[in-house]
Amino acid sequence: MSGFVAALLLLVVAVGVVGVVYGVAWLVQVAPGSAVTVPFLSGNAPSEHAFSRFHVRWYVLTMVYLAFEMEMLFMYPWTLVVSSVGTSAVVEMFVFLGILLAGVAYAWREGALRWA
């Protein structure tokens, strides 16, 4: 099978899967205006608007969380190649972890990890 035929077949399958998913969603959708379409909050009415402002501490906490997520994103593939690359891979990872540790230490010093 040539490359173009395989790509065309993949495109047809992808469009078909998307069409099937949209069809199933249309079949099982909830009727507009029913009681089920009320915003989810354990059955209670929302107490504030969806676009209300958050306290600034949540943004800093989010940045710390994303730093740890990036750490895991880079560490998983690193574990697969560390034995073949050698000492330079270990040194580079410790430099990366040091930079992350400096960021966490700064956030800790600024009080981003306090909940009260």
C-alpha cells in the first residue's frame, strides 16, 4: 500500500470515527431546557458568576503545580535514555531539578504554599 493510499485511508477512518462520535452524542443528548441542564453544583444554585475573579494565591499555586507537571513530563522519557546517554544525562537532570527547586524555594519564601 503506498503512502498516499494509507494517508487517505487514515483520513477516512478519522472522519468516520468523528462522525460516529457526533452521532452518538446527538442521540444521547439531554433535551434543552430540562432540569438536568442546570449547572452542576450538587443541585444548588451557583453563588457567583462563572467569570468571577479568583484570589491571586491560586495563580501562584497553579504555577507551582505546573512546574511539578513539567518535571514529570521530562523525567519519564529521561528514565528511558539515561543508561544509554550516561553521566551527562544525570548532570542535566540535576541541573533541571535544581532550577525547579529554586522556583519552589522562591514560592515558599513568598508564601505561595500557605493555605491561610
